[in-house]
Amino acid sequence: MKVLAIIPGRGGSKGVKGKNIRKIDGLPLIAYAINSANESKKLSRFIVNTDSDEIEQVARDYKADVYRRLPELGSDSASIVPVILETLEALEKEGEVYDMVMLLQITSPIRTGKNIDEVIEMFEKDHSLSGVISVVPMHDVHPARMYRLDDSNLMLPLNQEWETSRRQDIPPVYYRNGCIYATRIDLLKHNKSLMPEGKKGYVMPVEWLANIDDERDLVITEALIKHLRKIDSEYQF
């Protein structure tokens, strides 16, 4: 099975300026995705897709291949699927054809090559598998503890059945952590989605959950990575 990983990095981030190359514990943020891809033993190839000269230079400094996306795919409103499809089309014109594609988001940096390989193994073991998305279990942040408020601030439970249940009696729920999205390329071309019907979850430690959208997230993620490097042998770059 030939597997391509794509690491997309747009240059015009509005929430955090230069987010994708900001230093986190001594490394540019994009380096975490590149390092995990380099660490993988099962990826056939990985490519950084960007519209930015700065991101391209940093990616090349970390020995990553780079594909420059079309300008119209670099806007705030551009979704990720057209970016992936355009990259695949360009590679296919050069004779590179893959069976499966994996998205590694820069802003969800805490993953390892082992995680990538275990997702690929799920496809190797189940040839009918349509897709895999990495998730983490959610405990205290659970729909059973969530409400909507009406115009008068009346609390409306999302699930009335679970509202008064003990924690141990509530069914587990999982949250997409953004680290890995994987699907078969034929399905991606047909469905135009990274979330096909029949997808399965790949469970990662909730302690590794980090999504970077703002400055606060950067501070928290850096502290978390420093902590994990000290205590968790699974997470060592």
C-alpha cells in the first residue's frame, strides 16, 4: 500500500501571525509534523503543501519535500480537500500514484511516527476500511455536562437522559484531536471528504491533546510538550 502524507501550511494565519513556524520548545511548529512523518516506517512519502516562502524554507531546512499550492487555494475560505486533491493531481501527472492519503495538521503537533504507522496498519488489516481519524477520550468535558441556554438563560441539557448520571454510568465519547486524518484516495476523489462513511477512530492519549488557534494555545502546548518530553517515553523527539 502506497501512502502519502500531506502537511498543509498556509502563510496567512490571522489568529497567530506566523503560527506555523513559531518556535515551540526550540522547534518551529511545523517541525513537529515533519519529524513525526520522518519517524514513520510505513509512509511512502510526505509533502509540505504551502503558499509561503518562509514556510517552504523552514520545511526544506527539516528535509521535507514541498509543493506550492495554487494561489486561489491559499485563502481563509479555502477548504483542505481541494488542496489535497490538487496535490494528488500534480503528483499523478508526474507518475506518482498512491492508494491512501493522510493529513497531518501542523496545529495539532503532538503525534509520533508510531501513531502514523498504527493508523496505516489499520488499513493493512482491513482492506474494506474507508477512513481513520485520530481521537482522544473526553471525560469531564462530556455532552452529559453540556447545556444550551435559551433567550432567558434557561439551561437546556444536550442529553437529558445523562444529565444526572454518575460519571461511571455515562457512555464514553471521543473528540477529534486533529492529528491524523486518513482515507483511501479513490474514496476521497468520489466523496470530496476526509470523513467517509464507515470511518474508524484511532484513540490517542487525552494527555496529548493540543490544538493551536491562539497565543494562549501556544503557551499551553509548549508547556505540555516540555512536560511530555520529561515523563513520556512514547513522545521523544
